[in-house]
Amino acid sequence: MAIDKITTPAIADDAVTNAKVSYNNNQFRNIIINGDMSIAQRGTSASSLTGSGYNTVDRFRLNFSSLGTWTQSQSTDVPTGQGFATSLKMDCTTADASPSASDRLLVQQIIEGQMLQYLKKGTSSAESLTLSFWVKSTKTGTNIVELFDDDNTRQISKSYTINSTNTWEKKTITYPGDTTGAFGNDNNASLYLGFYLGAGSTYTSGTLQTSWGANTNANRAVGQVNHADSTDNEWYITGMQLEAGSVASDFEFLPVDVNLERCQRYFETNMSYGVTPANPVSDADANIYGSAGAFVSSACRLDHFFLTRKRTSPTMTFYNVNNLSGSVDAGRWQIYDGGWSQSTSATTTGAANQNMVNIQINDTFTAGNIYLVAGGLTADAEL
């Protein structure tokens, strides 16, 4: 049969839109790691916080300067029916109702430049970024979320409003693309996403910088309410997603094993999951019992391979194990030689690389013998 013509099917008006949605739903569209707050390798709660650092939920750092005292925890308080099981909670335990000029408190995630190249920042094709998240707070009012480009010292801030006390609310914020200043294509810190919980006049005395520009501290957090002004104050967040484009897509849930491995690129512990690294750690929670060879009479060594290749050579910290010998001094591993005893020290033989660390146990040994050793460790490659 002859074919007279080829008919081109009509394209429905929404076909391009549907194609765009399909594109936006590609895996790993969320720039934020652990945005559902499900991974907490360091433990589920940390109290008496007064300074900067990583404490509980993986990849989330406090940028903190003298604004009250806080407990941070991984909470099971979540928005109903949205698929989330955990949130990050900030609970003010010592109030500061009158912040000094330089006081500030932010919950941040820091992102490597090589993760951001597809945003085309610094070109005429720079992508917009859309941030979506669920938030709940005792305190209502205006809050500020900033993007800070560390490579070029550029910054933009946007506000959101908590309308009702102690109620989960979903917020969506779009930031325009920045045609000035490219992110470095490396594993160093390039983009800081920061949620302000309070700030002094150093950061609030100007005009909020709602377009990308050179950083001016006074314009970063204008209008921010002070969540540190009462010990009744609590602030929760979950479902945090930052993605290219001007429309927020549904939150990208990842399998827990994938999420954990992404977090372990930056931090890893050999202790049981959720055990807060501390001296001493119980022998049941220090999951490294290895054979170490004494190459001289004063030291033995063993290799420890990381579960995940690190962002960079990590900083190693060693922890003692209790229940094996009577002494539990910080950082001194246990040695078995007819009975458990504590080593003089545990150190690295040099800088750890991205894949493994060679651990040296210092004490008195018989050169050439093999010894059973036990201890805890953390490998920290955070930005």
C-alpha cells in the first residue's frame, strides 16, 4: 500500500510544560544534601551550644556568634502527610533579647563549587535558583535566607514570613541567576545557604540586598526577628530543597543508603550509627577491632579504609574505649596482649588521604608481633 503522506501529530499546549517537569524531576536535582534531615551520624541531640560547628543532623552547620544558648536536635516533629520522618530543631535554652552588634546565628549548608557548575553562574545564561522548605516556629514574623558566594564575595538575601505560631508552613523563594562571578570548579566552599535565626545591627542596619551584589554586611539580615529572645522559642525545618529554575518541584526523597553515602563524603565515624563521638565510647559502639603489626618495639600500625571517599584528606580524631581496661583517657586506644591495656596514644602516620588512614598505636611492643587493637575514630572533611 502506498503511503500518501506523513501526518505530524498536534502538540498539546501542555506538552512543553510536561517535558519541563520531567526534566526538573531528574535525580539529584536538589543541591542540598540531607534536606529531609534523616541522617545524623554525630548523634540526635547536642546541648549548651554557643559557637559555630557541626553538631547533629549531617551537612548542617551553625554559624554562631554570641546569641544565646541552644540545643540542636533531630526531631520527629514533621508536617503531616508530606512523607518526612525527621526535622532539624533549634531550641533556645538561654535567651539573649538584646543582641550586640556582631551577634548572629544561622543554620547553614556549604556547597562545593564543582557541584554547581551547571548553574552557569557568572555568565549571561546564569540559572535562577528556587528554594523550598517546611518551617515551624514558636515565634512569628520576618525571617531571612541568604545565598553567599564565597568565591567572589557576593551575596543576596530574601525574606519569608512565619504567619502562625507552632504551625508547619511551606515556603518557596526564588533567587535570580547571577551573571557576575563564576563558582570555582573545585572541592572548596563556594556557596553558603544560610537561614538566620537572629542578628545584631552589623547585619541588620542597612537595606535588605534582594539582588545579587558585592557583600555589605549591613544589608544581609535586615528585618530578621530574634528567635533568641525567649527560652520558649523553638524553630524547626525540614524538606529543604534548592534547585535550578524558577519553579519548586516536589521534594526529592533519596534512599537512606544513598543519602548516608553522600553525607559520609564529608564526615564518617566507625561508631554505631547515631552514637555521639566522645571519650569514652563503649566497646559495643566502637566498631573497629583490628590486627596491628608491631614494626618496632614502640609502635604498631594498621590501615583503616573509609566507607566513602572523602571530599579531601580528613582530620582524624581518636576515641578511647571503656569496658576493656580501667583507664579511659581521651584518644588512647586499647591493646590486647593477654589482657586489655591502654596505649600511650593513637595517631596517624601522616595526613590521611581521601580513601584511608594509617593508624599508629604507640606503646611498648615486641617487634614483629601482631596485636589486637580497639578504638573509636571520626574522619572530618567538612567544608
